[in-house]
Amino acid sequence: MAKKNADKVAYYCSECGDNFPKWQGQCPSCQAWNTLQEGPALSKTLVSSASTLVSRRQGYAGKGSGVVEKLGADRAREAPARIHSTFAEFDRVLGGGFVAGEVVLLGGDPGIGKSTILLQTLCALSQQGGGALYVSGEESIDQIAMRALRLGLNGENLDALCETELESIIETLEERRPRITVIDSIQTIHSSQLSSAPGSVAQVRECAAGLARFAKMTGCILVIVGHVTKDGSLAGPRVLEHIVDAVLYFEGEPQGAHRIIRSFKNRFGPAQEIGIFAMTEMGLKEVPNPSALFLAPHKHPVNGACVFSSSEGTRPLLIEIQALVEESQSPNAKRLAVGMDTNRLSMLLAVLHKTTGIGCFDQNVFLNATGGARITETGWDLAAMLAIVSSIRSKPTPNNVVAFGEIGLTGELRPTTKSVERMKEAAKMGFTRILMPELSMPSPLPPDIPKNVDVRGAVGLLDAFAIITEWEEEDKGQ
């Protein structure tokens, strides 16, 4: 009896989706560690049926002619226009709007606003015609209607379906042929052809593939909501992200007032693009001036702060980086960076000591990007070092300074991308002093940079500190 039960158990890799009869610490297929999860074994008949679910008729990528053709400019011009989501910030993240047949995966923490923004989008698009369908596996139609009423949305033309079986959902989609469909969420959908429970690796993979195949065949825009694990990654197999065309994540604290949507993958637009929203009683609203969101208001100059000009996707943003350096009460000093890479902070502190002799061995160093921002590039190095030195000296950074630049292990300032856009954003927000790597300085300066803006280029960290000292002397003389 024990052997019979054992034959019905398999172990599935949450990264690649492959299955094995025995548990192992490392997946033999993708070499990932500790990713095998126990689940019911699928018979050969069920596995064959699951494969047929994706590959039957025209195949996963949609109906093809079976003839090799040239990709000329005429085919690109014939592509349908993008469908705007009615949110300019959402369109920015998508690369200009939805594309017919596109499959978008939207992830984020519970309660952060995934269902809210999608309901707002569907209600707005349903008023334009073409059909919009909201498929929910977590809420009843009455609950969806109550949320729409609370947000002040007009859902008269929006169709809603409460269903968790994949075959029933696809049957409804084939019958109604909506222009855009939301699946909330993929972890609740299951296929009757598979014996595993909803949310398992096999169910998530096959259900997503079946829905994506329908979208490619019919041109229906499909937005799939995905749950995230405790470490912030999308639940389910890693192959789920390869099936879809775009992977978007909601960032920000659920208790906070602001939300950020970031694209990690986009076949029809730039990756790492962000859209910024404010959560209100009436749903998500766009933030008209994102740079003002991340700049902490100060009546007087403060110690341990420096403004950094970042480049997120195609958008420059000004973010204030704050540092706190204080004596450690334990033998092991702490290093903590919120919104940035903590390991990189430790490396930069070593470069600071080697280059300038300023050590923080017995000091706790805390770094924070204000406004809940998460910086993914390395251009924050220079602004972070200026903020740390300001905290050590208990002396504010000179007035109206914006800094950006990557610091190498030898203390040199390496060039950063989109320096002109960063400069323009700083000038637009009223900053009159810009410190950047000398290799990134355009020559001549753009004509739309005001004459009163002092732009300086530094070769290395010591050179940058010398420029800061010069600006401090100018402030004293005023």
C-alpha cells in the first residue's frame, strides 16, 4: 500500500516546472536549489491531454500560414494601433498601450492595488465598445460590483464572470470574443484535465499556456494577475514569465499612499519602465510630477542627505538619498540600504576608506531612498557617498546640489547613461548645481540648460569632494 501511494507522488520544480519521482536538493533540469515541491503525479494520459491543451489546432503562437515570409516594413505598418488603457502612466509602462493579442502578467503584494487598477481600466475601456470581461476566481460578482460602486466606476457595460475552470473560461471567451480580458488570478484557475490542485506548478503552467494560446489565436488582450511569494517573486513556475509578453510588478507599501508599476519584461516596449500612482479613496490616480514625490521637503539644509538624479526606463527622476552614520554599540557594525543594494553599500564604504581614508569600521551605516523608491541602477553611488560623508561630518551638503555617477573600485567615476535627461530634470526642478562624471558631460551643454546652472564633471571620488568643498566656500561667501 505504501508503494502504491508513493507512485502517486511527484516533485515539481517551481523554477522550470519539470517533475521527478524523488525529492532532491537541486533540480537536475535547471540546477536551481530547494525548488522541488511535492504534488500528485500525473499519469501519461493526463500529461498528453495537458500538452494537447496548448498545442491543438493552430498551436501556441496562434494560427500560421505555414509559409516562410519576409518581415518587411509593410507588415509592421499593417500592425493595429495600440489600445490605450486610459492611464497615461499605465500606457508608459506598457510601451504606449496594449497590443492586440498581448498577454500581460501583473504581480504584487496582496492589497497593493492590482485588482483596483484593472477594474478601473476595464470599466473605462468597456465604455469605448469592443467588449471587456473580468474573470474572477476570488470574488463574487456582487463583491466586484460593490468595489466598482465604492470607486465611483461605471460598470454597466463591463461583463463579469466568476469561474475557476479553464475549459469553461475559454469556452466563454470563444463565445463572446472580448477585446480585453482580465484573469484574477491565475493561481485560482484549474484545468479538469489535470489532477493536481489549483495553484500547483502543473496547473499554473498549463492554464497560463492555454489562455495565452487563445489570446494569440484571437487577438484578445489578456491581463493575468499573479500572486507573489514571501520573497516578492511571482508564485508558480519560472516558465510562467516566459509564456507572457510583459511582466509587471506593483511596488510600494500597501499602507503607503503611492504605488509604482515596473516592467521587468516587455516584448512591445522598454523594460524597467515605471509608472507612478497615488492610492486614494476613489482608486488609483496618476502622479503628475513624480520627482516631487521622492524629494523630502526640508525648511533648512539637513545632514546626511543628497539628491540623486536617476533614470528609470525612459524617465528621469529626482530621488533624495538619506544616510545615517552613528557609533556602533556592538562589535559588528550594521550596514543597511533600503531601496538599494546593501552589498554594494559595503563595497562603496571600502572604496571610500581606500580612496579618502574615511573609515566606518565601528560605525553603523544606514541608507534610505525616500518615498519608497527602489533604485535598480548603479548611478546612485556618488550621491550615496556624499550623503554618508555629510552625516559623518555633521555638515549639510551644499545647497541645490544634484549628483549622479557610478564609482569604480579604484575610486574613479564611471560614465552613466542618459546624462542629458538627468540634467534637464534637475534644472526643471530648480537645482542649480549638478555633479556628474566628467566622461558623461556633454560638450557643449544642451541649450535648454539655464545659464545659472553650474554643471561640474569629476574624474574620481577625491575630485568630487574637492568640488563640493568649493561649493561650500561659495555658500560661505554669500
